[in-house]
Amino acid sequence: MGHNYAKPLTAEARMERVFSRIPGDWSIKMERPQGGKWSVLMQRPDGMLHQETADSLIEALEDVWRFLR
């Protein structure tokens, strides 16, 4: 009997998935102060913006994307 186990996405695959879903007219600012956490600020064309900070860039990107979509 076969089992179908979902393979977890790598950080690179997660990053590619998020970037492919962000519309081209949204602005994105990513930064990480020396020794600090990643900060991502995203703004939609209607002016709505949101910022998240996380230990990894992909976590911050996914959190901001979830909030703004």
C-alpha cells in the first residue's frame, strides 16, 4: 500500500512561490540591520502597506504577503 507524503518546500522554493504571486505594481523593501532580524515592508498600489520582522527573510515575506493579499 503506497503512501503519499507531502515533501516540505525548501526556503528557496517558498521564496520563489511568494515572489511569483506578488503583483509587479506592489513595492517591496527588504532589509536586515547588521546582526538583526529581517524586515520586510510591502505596499499595494491602493496605498495599504504592512511591515513584518522575522528571523528569516522567507518568514517575513510570507507574513507580509498573507496580511496584504
